[in-house]
Amino acid sequence: MSTENAVPEVRNLKQMLQYQEKAVVSRMLIKNPVGNVTLFAFDGNEGLSEHTAPYDALVIGVEGRAEIPVGGVKHTLGEGDSLLLPANIPHAVNPVGGFKMLLIMIRG
């Protein structure tokens, strides 16, 4: 989604994406050449296995809680919390129940 010709409006992140049973769902809010912003909803204990990304990313907790190991160090992320995921460092997302997060990735 490009922000060109977008109409500004206030939206509630918790309400923009709903949980789906036994699934991880996502919604791209912004996508352009310098980066993207994606909202995720993780049902129950669904998560993302350990992986790396070529760019720095910022995760912001929207609802619920998750354990997010980064480079072998566990971090607990809750609503309103943020966590930097450095480029090329292994990380995973392990929700504790339902969890929503905003992922901001900037290409550098």
C-alpha cells in the first residue's frame, strides 16, 4: 500500500486486524521503497520461528504479550512496549495467548 493519495484518518490498531483461529494474520499498512509497516495478529500460541532479516526493524506491542528472543536473549513485549530487532540477528516471536504487534522495517 502506498501512502500517495491516502486520506488521513484516525484508526485503532487493535481493531484493524482480528485474530483467526490457529493462524498468524497480517495487514500491510504502508509499503514503499524505504520500508514498510505491517500489523500482525497471532492466535493462541501461533508464532514466528527463529529467522533473520536484512534490515533493522522495530516491533511495537499492540495487544497481549509475547516472548521475543533476539540473539539468544529473551525479551517480554507487552502492549505499548517496543523492541529493536537489529539486522542479521536471529529473532523469533513466541506469543503468550493472543498477541498483536506492529512491525516497522526500514531499508537502509
